[in-house]
Amino acid sequence: MVVAGAASGCGGGTTVAGTTSCDASSIANKVVPSVVTISATNGTNTSSGSGDIIRSDGYLLTNNHVVSVAANGGTIEVLLSDGSSYPASITGRDPQTDLAVIKVNPGTSLPAMSMGSSGSVRVGEPVVAVGAPLGLSSTVTAGIVSALDRTVEVPSDNGQSAVLISAVQTDAAINPGNSGGALTNCAGALIGVPAANATVPAKAGESSGGSVGLGFAIPVDLAKAVADEIIATGTVTHSYFGLDVVLIPPAAAQQSGKPEGLYVTAVAPGGPSEAAGLHPGDVITAVGGEPVTDANQLALLTLTKKPGESVTVTYEREGKSAETTITLGVQP
């Protein structure tokens, strides 16, 4: 399924003048054989989506939410574009980035997806999405990159949330089942992994709809790095602040007399934030010199910075402002 999330942040990049559409037919011929349909089952719980063949020996990249239902004793079936199907095993999952790698053993070399670079993607660039929306395998839709650098929060395991960072926004139709598939450029190279689509709340008596022209894909540079680490180690290492926070919005700040920012509700004993001198009750007002405006700002840094890197934090305690440097730890 495709999970829906509300986007925040602003689009970056440069608008492409005189943009034309891709030759979707030639891209389909190149990309469709590298995109699979995934069905995951565990008892009465089922899930379906898409996946990308990223290595010819059978490693497939998909979204965690496509296969997580099968994580504990379930089964996964992969359908290739030629109609052949194979059982798959989970190599590793990363619920925080909503990415996973699974493995099939077809006994033959598979057509691996060509890898692009999300760093070169520009707003207005034509793109093509390939996947299995609503279980309809090998479906191709076309559009443009409508924005960059979106932050999208989506549901994850055990009631937690995943954060899609620097997500590529597209108006190419992304529907339930496209998750884990391919968003490609006009050369047929992967630039993003579709993971979410925005939906409009249904009116009384109406069913909620599909694509409204706002789909979001995990940038391929991040997806490839996560996939490579999963294949090498079976897990993904994220960094760690060691504190819990809640956002103080402007209205609440005005009413309470506290500054806008992140109110520290707890600090992990012996963790990086305690070592940096932060206490419960502090209000973090800036991170890395940037004012705090979003509750996800710290979460984003745990996904983009490695353990051992440092982050400068400005905070207020008892009406006085101070600054400290937190050296990120390894997430337990």
C-alpha cells in the first residue's frame, strides 16, 4: 500500500524551461523488466507493492511498509514482469527511512535497474513512474518533478513514524501499490523510490480517492546508501541525540511565556545530550544555526548525519540563552 503523509518544507532546485515529456514507451521497455510486484502475507494480514531489482543476483529494493507485515513468520512472493514468480526473504529493513531489501533466488541473472543520482534532479524535469498500483503490474505513468526537498512523515512499525527526507515530489500518478517501485528520469535511470501520495479527505458517502497529483519518492542517493548497508550488514546504523522533545508552537509559546522551539521532556542518562549539558525543561531554539520550526528537525539530522558528527544547539534555560555542541551517538 501507499501511505499518505502531509508534506512540509519548501521545494528547491531550478525550474527547467521548455520542458517536454519523456518518451515513456522507450523508458517502459527499459525499466519495466527491472520492476517487480510484491505480495506479503502473514496469516490474515496482507500487503502489496512494488520493488526494484538493484542487483542482478536477486537483491530487490522496496519500502519497509510493503514487506513489514511478513517480518515475523510471514511470506513474500515476487512477480517479475515476464510472469515468473519467486519466494523472497527479507535481507533487512529500516523502518526509520521506510526502506527494505529483499532477496530472491531465481537461478538466473536478473535485469538490474540503472541507477541515477537524485543530486542532479531539477524541478520541472520530466519523469516516469513504474510500479503495480492497485496490483496492476507493470503500470507506467508520466509527469514532472514538481518540487524537491519535501519532508513527509508517514506511518511506520509499532505506531511509530518514518520521515521521508529530501523527498522528490511529482505529479506522475502515484497510487496504492506504487510504493517501492521506480521513479526514473528520461534516461530510464532510478532517481527515487515512490513511498507516499497525498490524498484528499473523502466527503460523506464518498470513497477516498487515488492520486491527486502529489506523490513523494525517497531520493535514490539515500535509498542506495541504505540498501548497500543492509546488503553488507543486514542492518542500518543511525545517529542518536538521546533526548525526547515536543514542539512549542507560536500560540503556546505566547501563552506560556516560553520561547518557540523544542521543549526537552527527557534526556537519556549517559547519552549525547546529557554529555552536552542539556536538561529536561530546556527549550531548544536553534539547531545548526537554523531556528527550530518543525518537530522533525532533530529526526532529520539522525538520518543525515553519522554517529560521531557534531551538531550545535542553541537552547534557553530559565530565561537565559546558551549554546552547546552535541556529538551524536549510535542509536540503541
